[in-house]
Amino acid sequence: QVQLVESGGGSVQAGGSLRLSCAASGYTWSSNYMGWFRQGTGKEREGVAEISAGGVTRYADSVKGRFTISQDKAKKSLYLQMNSLKPEDTAMYYCAAGGLLLRAGTYDYWGQGTQVTVSS
């Protein structure tokens, strides 16, 4: 029943910005987090940012100061504002729900992903 659908990915030059969106349905948000993960070609999946129902956030050191995770309760959507993008940010970005501590293994639900490509 739970579905997570990402959108907003694309191709930009280094220094540019993108805003990713995640539409969630069928999910009851309680004590765990919702977050964003990414996986580049030939790399392992890594946590980018997560947010609790109460608004507590956690970010990977590599994106602090550049990315911002937020939610719109009226639209029931999750967002990731990405600024000052770097080529190293190139990856498939996934929306996830039901976990914590930016650990992929703790998350119960996943979207299909949206591609972000940053050129030099």
C-alpha cells in the first residue's frame, strides 16, 4: 500500500541547483524518519538527509550547508533542495521511509529513484 514517488531530477552544471520531491501515500509517519539516499555508478548506497515527524533533521557531512530536507504537510510531500551542486553529487536519488540514523538497512519503504547528473 505504501508508495513513494520521486521527481525533480535532471542534468545541471556544477554550482547549479535542483529540488527533488517525493510524494508519499499509504504511510503512517510516527517515530521513525523519512529521508533521501543516493547511489552513484559503481558506488554503495549512502544516506543524504532524513527528517522526523517532529522536524528533527540529520545530514551527511558531504552535503551539510548545501542541501536542505523539508516537508509540506498540506501536500504530504518530502523535498530535498540541493544547492551548489558538485559532480560528486551525481547519482540516482531515492526517497525512503521508516528508518533512522541515515542507515539504508533500517528503512522499510523505497521509491524507484530519480537521476541527478552534475557536469564539470
